[in-house]
Amino acid sequence: MTTWRMPIEGHEQDRLWLAWPTSGYTLGDTEAEVEEARTTWSAVANAASEYQPVTVVVNPGDEEIAAKYLAGQIDRISAPLDDAWMRDIGPSFVIGDDGRLGAVNFVFNGWGGQDWASWEHDQHIGRIVAEAAGAELVNSEMTNEGGGIQVDGTGRVVLTETVQLDPGRNPGWTKEQVEAELARTIGTTSALWLPRGLTRDHDTFGTRGHSDILAAFATPDVLLMHRQDAETHPDHEIARTNREIAERYRAETGASFEIIDLSAPGTLRDAGGFVDFSYINHVVINGAVLACSFGDQAADDRALATLREVYPGRTVIGIDARPLFERGGGIHCITQQQPKVA
């Protein structure tokens, strides 16, 4: 039986996957909102395509529209879509001990069966992308999304209790059951459990606490963590607690990784309330890092400088991610990397 392992994001990649926004709140209701969504999704795809192959899944009927925005070198395949968050609806790629490419197909149910979400089509995207990538499908009965797991490639994974233990996702499951299923599917052996996600991520269009906005392993020796310096923002306490838990985990497991904070930008609120702007939600690709920027020059510059330090040899590219965060996600959320196998 093949043993599967999810490599760290910085592992050499064959391809980056995205989905094209097609309908609903993600695309928007007005012409300006629609243009904003298409421009932002294509900015990420086009930037990545300068460094490695990119494939975008496009809803049937949107092929001509997508072609107007996407660079000519980007591959496109057609498949019915409900939404466009490829990190969550797509497969989580793994590598077998025999050198094969695998694709873990977790159950997707609209981020815990949220009443605004639809997943009639999105629940099949994991299988469709796996087949297109030529990967062996690794089915799981656990409800989970790619944004809910952050790995270091050596066995560690960052999780949140509000996602994997969500009654809307996995009613009755224990931490031990979750860890056992992740060990089987992505090869992790040690879990850093954080209690919950950021405040906005628990609002109407949130995921109920994805970890890819809280923490990310730049390398097995460096854990980046979100920090909110403003004491008036409810995420100040959440981030502080997460940092303390990570430090305790490090001590209890005897790990030696360094924890580096990435402070949130100065913007605290928008029309929807407290924002969850986070520089953690970047994606690492071959030769580059596609990083979130938020129109705060000083904070953006500091965060991107830190990313350059922890990802030496990669070009760090800032892309305005505010339109993504307004819709419930970020750059990491709309992408999914396919690792290179031997």
C-alpha cells in the first residue's frame, strides 16, 4: 500500500491550479464587482504563469470571458463550478513513497453546510482536477478543505478546532480521528491545534477558521504567524493566544522551529466590520511568492521584506488582495499547487 506525504508548499511544482469566478457573491452583482473579481483572479493566475505552468478550471460558457483576462500561456479546462476557491474545492496533492502523484479528495460540503453556499458542482472538482493532473485519487470520508491544513513537509500540520471538529463538517469526530485520517492521507504525524480562526472568518461568508490565514511554514524551521497589533481589534487576542499555543506546542514536542510574526496592516475595519487582512495567505511557487498587499504601503513593505528573508531566492510579488478578502478569502485560497514528482 502506498504511503502518501504532502510536501511543504515550497517544494518544486509542476503546476498551479485556479478556478474562474462564475457566479454568486464571489463574482458580484454589479458590473464593477464583476470586473474587480475577474481582474483580481486573473492577476494571480497571470503572475504565476510567468514562473510555471498554470491551469484554470472554467465553468462551461465562460471560456471566451476567461480568455480575455488570462495570459495566452495559461491552460484552461472546462468543468461545472459553483464557486472559485480552488484551495478548498480542489484536491490536496501528495507524493507517494513510490514516487507517484496522489490527490486527496476530501469531502466538500460548502464550508460546513453554510446556508449561502452551494456545492452541487464543486464537490466533484477534486476528482476532476486529479484526473486532469494524472494523479491517483485518494478518497477521504472526512470533510475538510485545503485552506484548513498547513504542513511543513516533515510531518507537522496546523489545524483549527473550529474547522475539522465543526459539527457541520465532521459531527462527533475527535482530534484523534482527525489526526489518524490526516496521517493516512497526507502523511502528517504531529498536529498543532489552534482553537479558532480570525473574527471575520467566522462571519457570514467565512470558513469558520481556516488555518491558512493564521500560520504557514516557510520552511520546517520557520513558522510564520499572523499578528494583530491593534488592541481594539478582536483578532489581537486571538493571534496572541495562537502564538502562545504554538510556543507551548514547540516546547512540548521538542521542536526547534522559529516563530516569526507577520503583523496585519493598519486597516482595522471596512464596510463589513473588522477585517481579517493577513499576509499569511500567500502562495509559494517556483521562483516566486505571490503575496497579499492591502494598500498600506508601510505595512505591505514590511511584510514583503520579511517574506523575502524567509523565502530566499524567490521573487516576492505583491498583489492587491482586498477584493479577495472582501469575498471571504485570499491569494492562497484561490490557488492549489501541484508538486513535482521524481
